[in-house]
Amino acid sequence: MNNYEIIKLVEEIVFPYFEFNMVDMYGDRGSAVYPSIEDINTLYFKKNGKDRKLIINKVEEKAMVEKIKNLNIGTVELVRMTFYGIYIVVNV
């Protein structure tokens, strides 16, 4: 299973609360080019903090993480990063 398929599967579970994000972790490097999605080993799905109508509690977040773990695509964890936000991190 390639990274595009993994991203699609995970987004079906977590949308609209989380979405795939490369900018925070791989961006802001001046003129450096983003790595290709095929070469990335860690996929970050950022929590949508802009839309205040989308409210999700910690139990629902943990349930999403468990659903993703059941896909057997790699290690999955919920990470809170100061100044960046809340992420579901998938290590493939």
C-alpha cells in the first residue's frame, strides 16, 4: 500500500476533524522543495482548529486513532505539539 492510499484511507476516517498536512512539518525551509509523498515515512494529519463549529472530544479522538490502528498500516498516535497543534501521526 503506497502513501497516497494510506492518506485516502485515513482521511475517510478523520475528515472533517483532521486533514493531511505537510506544511507545518516539511515547509518553511526557504527555497527547499517539499519531499515527495512517496518518500515520506511519517504522515501528519492536523486537527482543524479554524472551524469552531467542529467540536470533538478526547474519547472520539481516541476512537479515531483506534480505527486507524486497526488498518495495520503502521504505528499511530495522537500528538499535541506546542505552537503547532494536535496531530494524528502515522509512521509507515
